[in-house]
Amino acid sequence: MEISEIIPHIEALIFASDKALSDEEINEFINNALGFIEDRASLDQIKSAIQGIKEKYDSEFYAFELKQSGGGWQFLTKADFHKTIAQLNGDKFLKRLSTAALESLAIIAYKQPITKGEVEAIRGANSDYSIQKLLEKELIIISGRSEHLPGKPLLYSTSKNFMDYFGINSTDDLPKIKEVL
């Protein structure tokens, strides 16, 4: 199968999807949609096509770009146009996290999975409200219970939305503590 044949299909998939699509998901969708039994698109062809699409939209001509975020590919507005888009979405777009929520989120991101008690011990302050807000915004999830602590407290980890919110693919992409200091 020619890469030029699958590029428009990949663009359509990524554009229409409400979540980031991985290379593997794109490959499966393309092969299912086009139904080629003998001439299936390979993962290498999909990756090549995605790189071509990325280069195409990286030009100054387009207001959006193809970005890898949350383990998959999405079309996102370029940073130069964020203020323009904010006009459309109003306050919802510009909502920021409080300092306490950011502190709690950073602790969870670097120490996950972690209990609320451990977050509070590191912060030195109550984190009930912050953790509740982070759960409501779906930036963190309850990832289980600690089997080793009395009462088996809940464990918190970052969510896929966290990855999307900060434009990273995994917690390995977080800046190292040495870099921040």
C-alpha cells in the first residue's frame, strides 16, 4: 500500500477523534476501514505517514500542528493562537490550578502511586480539597489501595488527561528534579 493513499485517512482519523490515537490504533483503523487483505498498511508505513503529516503541518501556513501527547497523536492549535482560541472558550480555557493543587499534582506525578497521607506529609498541609479538585478535573485517578498500610488507604496516580493537559507522553517526560532546581 502506498503511503500517499493512507495519509488522508490518517488525517481524517486524528481530526475526528476526541482522544489521542496511538500508531497501533491508527494502523488497526486504517486496515479495518480499507479492508486490504493482501496489501495491509504496516506499522512502519503508518509511522512514516505520520512524520510526513507532522512536517506538513509544522509549516507557518497552518494554525494547528500534529503533536504527540498522552501516548498518541492529536491535532492541536499552535501556541501562537492560544489567546485567539481563549476568546472562543472564555474562562473555561484559561482556568488555572491553585498553588496547593499544583503542589499536590507535582508530588503525585513524581511519587506515584502515592497515598493522600504521604502527599500531606511531603506538603506539610492538608490536601483533601486539592486532591478532590484534581480528581474532578480528571488529572489524577485512584489507582488502587495500599496493601501495606493500615486501613488500606487509596493510592493516587496521574491520568491520561494529565498527560494531555501538560502535553507529555509519559511521566518519564517530566523534567528531572535537578533540571528544575
